Amino acid sequence: MAARAIKTNPTASLAGTPWIAFAFLSIAGFTQYGLGAATPYLRTDLRLTAFEAGLHASALAIGALTAGATADRIARAVGLRRLPDLEAVLIVIGVVMLALAPGLPVSLAGAGVFGLGSGILGMDVNLRFGRYGARSRVVISQAHGLAMVAAVLSPLAIGLAFSELHNWRIALGLPIAAILALVLFRTRHDDPQKSTRAPKVRLPGAYWIVWLFIGLAVSIEFSFVYWSSTMVSQRAGIDSASATLMASLFVVGMLVGRLAAGGGLGAGRSPRLILALGLALAFAGACTVWLSTVPAVSAVGLLLGGLGVSGLFPVGLSVALQAAPEAQLQASARVTLASGAAILLAPSALGLAADAVGVVGAWAIVPGLAIAALTVVATMPSGRHLPDVLPDVLPDIVMDATLEVAS
């Protein structure tokens, strides 16, 4: 008897329900930010230099880059049903290696493995949320808003584990237990329906325009994440501890913006308008941080920057997936590649510029990135040229044997 492929439920997410997908993404966010919070403790335990400790962020980004370049082929090889299991295995292995590392090589390898797993997870979640078509930006904003809540809680959990239990590694047990529970209890059932296998197609030119925008948007975000506290400290003349605390306002702005978008704010507006307004706010925030010598004004700039950046990735991702309706798997994977490249290159480039001309001079790169992104937005396909709901079939996914039924 011939075999025929079946497709997933058009409204299904990572494991048959959006909330399971939200949970997977939140766990990844908790762990990713937890790696940053754990770096000082890891540096002390392993007796690392500042440079060696900083290599963990690079290793994580390289893992994400690898995922962006290979995740679509991995998905075809293992099948969408088994993909969450692979993601869970990679994330758990990476976290365990980081927590129990006897030395730098093992901890760097753990960061890379975690980056690979979380990168594949990001592709998987983005692909499933992309099934909502034009409505996907609301769903994506909800998911990333909740992931940001988890990310904000991560440093708190690690700090409490160290101060109260005298072992910061205990906090890393939380995402391990959570992701294992999700894999164990997630539904294995998708509604079987007929579909056809279509040939793999090339990503259209319109997609690559949005891809470039996403790279620029993530570059702005992580320039703020890595360098805003140093910038505020030097420009406003406050101590490093106060500057670090103030820099959290950027995360607060992102959280508020994503939760508002997840609640439907701006859902009926043109994607290009939303992106242009977000970039205008990000530009204003970056310029305020750059020019202000008054701490209170700098704080406003950080908050504006977070609000502006908050919608750039969710809306950009939604437009990217709609621009490539016949190549969803490739499109989602390459978004991960853009994000990984931006995370790896943008903070490092700003650091190199800071070594040459100082942090204040180098910060000019950030508003420059916003202007460049605005230029790209002007060339994006408009919403009226994009489908409201994407095709029900994921045509470029070759389903594995578990997704075949006899006819």
C-alpha cells in the first residue's frame, strides 16, 4: 500500500497547543538569560579571565548560527514530531555541561550545545506560530513576552540559589526539570489530514529584505543589552552598579511592549507602520542615552529604547514568514541564522569601536543601525501583498515515517 503524508493541524503549535510552545520558549529564555547571570559565578568557580568568561556568549551565538544554517535539514531528517525531543536533549545536555563543567573547554562546549538546541527550538516555535498568517505577530508577541518574563526571573533565581542555598547551579535544575516534564507529558497527536509533498523552493527576494531587517533589529537589541550600562555609566557619570540597575529599564520596556502587542495593540495596523514607529522610538532612545548627562533622562532613553525594540523581532518574523509562504521551514531556520549572526557580531563590533574611539563615540553605531533598518523597512513588501493566512500545508517538509499512514 502506498504511503501518504499527513499534515499538522493548522492551528497546532510545538506540541499541539500554543501554551506548550509558549512554555518551551519560556524555558529557553530563562536558560539563555540564566547563562549571562551565571557567568560571574562560573568565572569564579573555574578561575577564568574576563575574556574567557565572555567566550560563553560567543559559544552560545555560534551554536545558534549552526542551528540557523542546518535546522531545516535536521527537521527533515528527524521529522517535526521528534524535533521537540531532540531540542530537549540538546538543551538538557548543554545545561548539564555548563553546571558541572570542570574547566573552560567543557563549559564552552555546553554553551554551544545549548545554543544549538535553543536555536532549533526557536526555528520550530517560529514555524508553528507562522501558521497564523497575519495574526502570527500577536501570537509571537505573546510567546516572546512570556519568554521575557521568564528571562527576567532567571537572574533572580540564580541569585537566590547562591545566597540562600550557596549553590547557584541549583537554579539551572529548574529548566531541566521543566523541559523534561513538557516532553514527557506533551501530546503526541496531531489531526491527520491529507496533504501533498511539494518540491523544495528557493526563498524569494522579498524574504531576504525582511531577513536583513531582522539582523539589524537584533543588532540594535543586543547592543543595548551588552553596552547600555557602560554607556550610561560613562556618559551620566554614575557607578557601574547603578548603571547596571538602570539598564534593566530597557528590559522592562521590551517586556511592556511585547505584552501590549500580545494583547492585540497594533494588530490591525500595517506591519511597516509598526516597524517604523518602533524604530523611531529605538532611535530616540539610543540618541537620548548617547547625549544625556542626567541619569533620570538616560533612564527615560533606556525605557524608550526597550519599548521601540520590543516589537521589531515579532513583527519582522511575522512578515518574513508571510513573505515565504511556500518555504516556511527554510524561512524560519534562516531567521535563526540572522539572529545568531547579529548576537555574535554586533556587540563585538561595538566593543572594537569602543576600543578605538571610546564607548561614547562607538555608541553612534546604535542610532546608525536604526536608520539603516528604517531604510530597509521602506523597501519591504506591504501588508496588502502578503497572505492573511498561510497555506495549510508545510510543503517543504519531508515528513518522517511517524507522520505517514497507509492508504
